[in-house]
Amino acid sequence: MNLTIVTPAGPDSKAGNRATALRWQGLLESAGNSVQVCTEYNGEPTDCLIALHAWRSAESVAQYRKQWPEGKLIVVLTGTDIYRFQHEYPEPTLASMDSANLLIGLHDRVAADIDTKYHSKLLCLRQSAPKPEVRAGSRAEPGQFHICVIGHLRDEKDSLRAAWACDYLPEDSQIIVSCAGSAHTEEWNQKAREESRDNARFRYLGPLDKERLNRLVAVCNVMVISSVMEGGANVVSEACRAGLPILASDIPGNRGLLGDRYPGYFPVKDEKALADLMYRTETDPDFLARLKQEVDQLAPGFTPEQELKSLEEALARVSGQE
């Protein structure tokens, strides 16, 4: 098939939507498709348009549907689509959802957070991560319990919650928190650098290339994902594939990937509860081992092969082959 993927994130962007688009391009081309990635739809013929983001790609979706009323259209729902924009900007967001032949959700609980009229055209897909070059904790440093926060610094990620949790750790704790990722705004950059300066347990590393990120994962014992909303964070896939235990905010986007039985949740924006959980992972080997066992069991669901299978299922559904 000749496919077009629209992502609002430009070619130089490090945003998750751009990474998803390029990963899907590679997976779909490996299966024999021809795939173009662009930031807006310009009217060119395509066997199927895949639009990442119902709200941000709303103009492209509308143009495609106007030009090709019977064309095949897949709209991918992001966290901000589900938990913000369908409520704040319902007209363009819901118009994209209405226009789609198929909606893709990136975690297993999406159906609970969208209108029931969309359930029949919803497919849940888990984003993948490649086989890790190093295992988490394989180069852990003695006398230090290393916790990482990985991802862009922005409001939705609540990116400094683990740093603030350090204020509640006992003096005997050996926890160090490292945060890697680009700041979404100058305000976030300033906040992260000030926290790094004033908090002896916290280091802001800024954006890291793949090699440096692998080195960080290799020394880490635990990862924190403290988001207030998520559509299905790819960093969860990466952590599970690397065997990196996760402490996760208790939101649908995290539960939709990790499951209800996962023991490592803490209440959203509650740094005291997060501190207690961080300290427990440091001091309770059985609890840490249980978290690791859980992510290892989840890892097979986050392989590229499984993601491609889901993408091919999506294309088969819009093509009427299923």
C-alpha cells in the first residue's frame, strides 16, 4: 500500500509524535508498503492517511476527507486528545474522530475515556521499543541507588515530581534522581536547572543522545513516570524492554500499559507518596524484585513485531479485509 502519515511534529522535532511516525514508517516499509511522513496533508493520492493527533492534525484530516470522501482514514488519539482537547476544543477534535474509519489508542483503557459511539472503530496498539543494547542496572554504582526520569519537561509530564520527592527521603537514603530530556519551555528549563543547583539529590542532564541515554539506563535501578496525563508513553515500552522497574503515577494512560495488578503506582502530584515508594524500592529487595518481574513479563507486548502486527490489523480493518 501507498501510505501517508501526518504528524504535527516537524522533521527536526524530538517529540514523541515524530518518533512514532518514523518508527511506523520503518515498520510498515519493512512489510512492503511505501510510506511518506509529512507535517500536513497536501492533497496527494494515498491508499490510507494515518493522522497522528486528532486535534493538531484536524486541518489535514478535514482536507483529506473533503478531497477523498471515501478514502481510508486512521486517526491516532494522543493523551492530550483524550484528556484535554476533546473537552477544550471539541469541534475540531471530535470532527477528526467522526471522520476516521478507525481510531488507534495507545493504551488499553482508552475506550473508558471516549464516547461509546467510537468504541466500534477503536483499536488499541502498544508502542514498541527495540531490543535494548544494555540491561537496566547492569552497571549500577555501589553506594548509590539511581532513579531516572526520561522525557520532555512539560506540564503534562509533571517532570520534577521525583526531584521534589527527594525532600521527603530519610537522610540515610542513597537515592540520586537524574532527569533527561528537553525542556518544553524556557520556564521549565529554568526550573530544572535551579532544582539541579539547589537539590543535592537531583541532576538535570538535558537532552541525551542514544549512547548517553543507554549509559544512564545501565546505571539506573528504577524509573519514575509522574505524568498527569498520557496517551500511552513510549518510555514505558522502553523501560519494560530494558528490565527497568517503573514507579508510575496512577492515571489511565499508565494503568492501560502496566495493568491493574502492577504494584508501583502513586497518587498524581503526591511527592510524599512518591518518596515513600522510592525509598521502599531502595530498601525492600523483595518489592524491587517484584517490580522487575512485572516489567519483564510485560516486555513481550512491546516488541516491534507486535506493533507491526497491530498496524497491519489496523490497515486490514480499514480495507475491509477483517
